[in-house]
Amino acid sequence: MNNVLDRIKSYRLVPVIKLDRACDAVPFCNVLKEGGLPVAEITFRTDAAEESIKLVNKNLPEILLGAGTILNVEQAKRAISAGVSYIVTPGFSPKVVEYCLDNNMPIVPGICTPTEMQYAYEYGLEVVKFFPAEQAGGLPMIKALSGPFPNMRFLPTGGINEKNVVDYLKYEKIIACGGSWMANDSLIKNGEFEKLLELVKEAVRIVHLV
């Protein structure tokens, strides 16, 4: 497992963030840092994503920053140029995977079927994002997929929250979980960073119970 994935594994949890305003990126990522969770996946679901990544990369370089919801090579190029350390996709795109591998950029592609797992295996990938985790069968499905692919590790995302994250993390083939409950959209928009800090601290406490 490369250094980036090792760091993600050490944190156990990756906050998945949707930012509507780039100006919120640094204040919220500072909350993550103060709360003991200096890692983030900023999703390309909004127009603010690229600028948000640039701002965090410039002002908080200690944050392990990834770009999520990358749908094509052009978005991957923009994310890498903005300064991310890893790429996450919702599904399996051979073009995006190949581009990232060619550019030595760690990529965690989304999968939820054996066919997609086999694609990841053929590309020599070590970790896949099982998505949408709860809707696609949850932990039992991950365990079933592990049978024919014993060396693959997972970063499940989708429907994971403070109530079920520990169950996922107890399975040794899960390096970390993606979650958004500590990155509540409304709280970020309203600038309620003290409340967000408490959510982050509690999330860190929960995941380190494992």
C-alpha cells in the first residue's frame, strides 16, 4: 500500500465534503485539523470544488487532500493541477484509472460488482471504494467480494454514519470509511464551525474505538 493509502488507513475515516462556496473550504478543513482528522475528500459535485482544493492546498498543506466524484479525465487533470494527493471516483472508469496510474496519482475507484473488482485487480490496484455501501449490500457484500479477491482492500462510502462505522472498521480488509455526517452542508453554509468541531472530535473518538 502506498504512503497516501497508509495515511488514510491511519485516520480510519475520510470526511466527504460538498462545498458550495470555496470560501468555506479553509475554515472547515481547519476544523478537521483541530479535531484530529487532517484528511478530506472534496467532491467535484459543485463548481466550487477546484478553487476549494487550491485554497486548502495553499493554506493548509498538512491536510491530506483528495478529490472525489471525479467522472472523467478532464476533471482528474484539474484536480491534480489544484494540488490533490489522491483521486476518488464513484464508478470504475478505465480512462481515469489509466490517466492516474500514468501520472503516479493514487486512485480509489468506485466498485460494487465482481466485474468491477476484476477490472481493479487487472490494473494492479490495492484499494477500491465500495459505493454506495449500504445500498449495495453493506458489509456482507464486501465480505462476499473479498472471497475471490483476497488481497483487495476497501474504502466503503455511502450510507455510513456514526451508528454503523465501527461495524465496517472491524473488518480487517477495510482500511477506512468515507462519511459526510461530520461535514454537514447546512452547518458549513451557516458557519457553525464550533458545532462541526464537536462532530469531528466525536467521529474521531468513535472510529478509534476499533
